[in-house]
Amino acid sequence: MTIPLAPRTERAVDLAVGERCAGPILCDRSGARLDRHGAARIVRRIARRAGSVKRVGPHTLRHAFITAALDAGVPLRDVQEAASHADPRTTMHYDRTRVSLDRHATYIVSTFIAGASRQQEMFAPRSTERAVSGQSDRMGPFDSDAFVQSCIDALAESDPAGAIGELIERAVSEPRSLELACPVPVDLSDDGVMHLSKEILVCHAIFPRRFQTGIHNHSVGAIIGVWSGYEDNYLFEETGSGLRPLGPHRVETGQILVLGADAIHDVHTPPTTWSAALHVYLGDISTAPRNVWASVDSPPSEFNGEQQERHRAEGALATGLTVEPQREAHT
């Protein structure tokens, strides 16, 4: 599918290419091809210089493009094609013969932004400052439905893990909103699952202090974002003679950790406070073949989800993270 460039974008590409006749269009300072991580750093740096208090990345700009296109009155099917979310020939029976540059989303959005009399909100909802206490607070609790739908939409991206990682980064940058949606003491009857399908699992997890998950794998990719406390992830790789430690990796509040499908780790929580995180798995871990290891020298054994939940519940009760339900007295 060919997407036309707006005149301003075309001029920017010409400046980036310069006099070169071969090689990548976008290069880093060393002249090598600019990868997605380098592009994300540039976008975040520009956002900070612009005074943005939100975490901005390439996927944020993509989201803003789609939002602006819809605000500008571009038909939904045209926006869907411009965003490459799905093939409009099969999903919306879109008639390509009617497409022209003047009505293409790229040109309409370019004109709309250039002539807009007011700035559109790119990130919602925003924080509001309390004049008296000086503390920042959200307008309301975390919108789990909107977050889940954004994660599902991100599966259609060329880099689903990167897109979902940016969504999680934005979510955990507003911990107060998540605290309102996921209060403590926790309800042990709530497994934290927001959405489960064969393609994706979206959930939240609150672990008690001094908690250790034990060495385990997921067999699917995972993106984890911490919004309270921190997690010390002890990473391992499987060898012919057992597990080889790769060292610890601490994930602080507001940070994310991306794990591949072959990742093996053991999560430790802080000694003095509980930790909480958003977890998105790129598959259904409830049906995936998973293993646990008693130690780095022991062979793997089958993961038992019920046993893991009992372990977490016992730790939550012992540390006051949850309150055991009172039983009715019998006379």
C-alpha cells in the first residue's frame, strides 16, 4: 500500500537524505541506520524540550495522527487504511478508485493541523494540580477498558511489544489513577485479569512485601510496567546443565521491562512495601507450557498456577496486604 507524503513531510525527507543517493533515509550520528530505539529517544527528547510532562514516543504521535484525522472529519475507513491497522479491501470493502490526494488522510491532517485555531489534547485524561497541597491527582481511576482496547489495537502494529510498552509507560506514569482502580487491601478473589484471549492477556498484579515468585518462565512475550514500589527481576538462561544467572534487573516505579518468550526470571519485591505492576502477555499464558525451577541446578518442573496463587495469598495475609474475610459466628 502506498501512502502519499504531505508536502512538509516530503521536504523533511529531502533534508534528511541530502546529497546521498544510497543507504537508509534516516541515520544516527554515526551514519548507521536509525533504529526504532534511536527514533524513540529523539521523540522523547523533543517532547521534553517542548515542556511536555507526559511520556511521549513514536506510538504517541501515531495515536495523535489518528485522533486528529477523526477530528478533522476524515472517514473512519480512510483513517484505518492510512494507519495500516487492517486491509480495507477485505474488512470495509473500501473502493480504492475513489481515493485522491486531496481527500487522503495524510493531506487532510496536514491541512487541519496547520490551520487549527486551537490545540487538540493529545493525551487524556491529564493531571490537575491541587493549588493547596501542590500534589498532582488524576480526574478519575484508571480506564481499564480503554487500556485493554489500546493494547489489542497495538497487536496490529509492526512492533506490538514496543507499542504496548509505550501504552504501559503512559499508564504507570499516573500511579494515583491506578491506585484508585486497584485499591489496597487487595481482594484475593480478584485475579487482576482485565482481558484474556489466545492473542493477549492484560492484567494487574499486586505483590506483598518480601515476596519471591520463584524461578519461572512464561513461554510468551511479556511487557511489565511498575506503578508502585519496585521489582528486582533476577534473569536466567537455560543451558545444558541447568540455569545460568544473568544478573538482577531492577524495575522502578514508572519503568517497564520487556521479556522475550524464552525469558526466565525470579521476581523479588521490596522488603518494606508492596509492589504493583501492569502485565501484558503476548499470548495466553494459562494454556502455554510453563516451567518452574527450584534452583539453578534443578531440572524444570511443570508450573502450577493454583500453587502460585496460594503462595501469593499467604504472603498477602502475612503482611497485611489483604484482610482475611470474617467468618460468621455459629451459636
